[in-house]
Amino acid sequence: MSKLTQRLLLFFVGVPLVIAIVTVNFCHFLLLAIVNTTFAFLASRELYALFSVYTTLPPQPWIIALATAIPVGAYGIALGGLPFAYITWILLGSILLVLIVEAVRRKTFTHANESVALAALIVLYGGYLMTFVFRITRLEYASYYICCFFCMVFFCDSGAWLLGMTLGKSNRGLCAVSPNKSIAGFMGGYAGAIAGGIVLQQLFPAVFGTTVIPAVVLGSCTATAAIVGDLIESLVKRSPDY
């Protein structure tokens, strides 16, 4: 299946599916919480598989359970109307458990520091970062904001791919961690995210305001986060090869 076909399927099937999931506000976005937790589980599994290539980590079920429990706890906090500061306490408690268990169970201490640090990173990156979606669900126009975020990420990725394929062949290699990324692709990512934000602002001015400045700022921030996240993913995937 070609890249173009994949993106067309994502646009005509994936995007409407995401919008449907986000707009179903049953039991405070229960369906979105299930999807979010599922991705936290899959992300932590993937990170564990990558990190375990070059060091011995704590038992996989233990780490994945901790990472997955964080978005579950975040949903409970959002549902119960509790302060979101509790999510940070859940994160700190999870990392503390990792430290305690490793201090008790370890018989040899070779690469112990790397093991603990990478396990904590899995909990943070695979679990805690997923909880920011639940913070949005408390806002008045939560469905619109979450849809806007996902749409801007999609248009960022599509714009980066389109301009990278058409105009980026002569300006690649900007980042060694991802040599196929190009300057044109980065520009396309920013243009796509900003364009997506402006379109939504024009369609729903009562939600996003009557000026395009917030849409431009939000699109730029979203594109930056998406691009940096993509580069970090490339870094993690390439690390075992060095």
C-alpha cells in the first residue's frame, strides 16, 4: 500500500473515526479514555521492547502496568472532578515504586542506573504524557478543542510529507537522527498545522474566537510538539544501533 493510499484512508476513515470518538461524551468521554489507555499500553510496550535491547529492565508486566495505570487514574480524576495535581502524585508514586522494587529485587547492580532511568522514562513518556488529553475534557468546548488538536497534528504530518516529497529532496539531512527529514518538510508541517487551525477557527468562531492569531499560535505550538516528538521517536528507535 502506497503512502498516498495510506494517507487517503487515514483522512476518509481515520479522521472521521477520531472525531466520532471525541464527540461521544458518554460518562465523561469514556470511549476516548479507553482509546487513550489502549495507546498508553501499546506505547509502553513498544518503548520497553526498544530499551530492553541494550539493558536489563525491570519485569515487563510491572512497568507496563504502572504506565497504563496513570491514564486510568487521570480519567478517574477527571470523572470525579478532583484536582489534576493528583496526576503528578500518581506519576511520582509510580516512579518511587520502580525505585523501591529495583532496590529490593536486584541481586547484581550492573547497569542498574540505566535500568531504573529507562523504566521511569517508560512510565513518564508512555503513561503520563497521555494524561494531558483528560485535562482538556474539563473545558467547556472540550470536544472541539480535542478535535482541533488531532486535526492540526494530522495536517502537520500530511503537510510535512507532501512538501518533503515534492520540494525536500535537495535539503534533507538537517537532523542526523532522521536523515530523510527536510527543511521543506518542516515548513510543510508548520504550514499544515496552522492552516488546520485557521480552517477550524473560521468554521467555529464562537469556539475559537474571531481572530486567527490564537489559531496561528496554537498551530505553531502543535507543529513544534509533533515534529519534536517525531524526532525523539527516531532517536529512540536508532539508539540500539549505535
